[in-house]
Amino acid sequence: MPTRSALVGSAVGLHARPAAIISEAVRELGAEVRIGLPGAPPVDAASALLILTLGAGPGSTVEISGADQGAVDRIATLVERDLDG
């Protein structure tokens, strides 16, 4: 399963707006993508609420995984951007 690490780029971390943008992108891709903190169980990235439960702050490293490398890369790129700007 393809996995990629990414640093959270949003100044507020994976809070409401970034989580909503990421979850919407996952649903649009139609692929199963999971996101989690290293060493912790990942959550379904299609759920903004589950992303919020990670408590990932700005600069935190998260791991994105899924069956499709393109989807993993797309979501990792979103995580690395400041989505709250």
C-alpha cells in the first residue's frame, strides 16, 4: 500500500477548514485514503470529523496511505499547503 509522509502546512494545523478541504478532495478522487500520526492508527481521510480527531498541529508529520499512489500524492500535497489562508 503506497504511503507518504507530509508536514502539515496550515498555520492552524488540520483544523476545521483544512480537514473539510482534504476530506472533500478524497471523496472527489473516489479512492480510499487514510491519514494518521506516525505510530497511531490512521483514520479515513474522507471524514473531516475523523481528521479533526488526529489533533495534528502545524508542522506535524502525518502519514497518508491508500491503494492509489496518485490519490496519496494528491492528498499529501494538500496537507502540505496552508489551506486556511
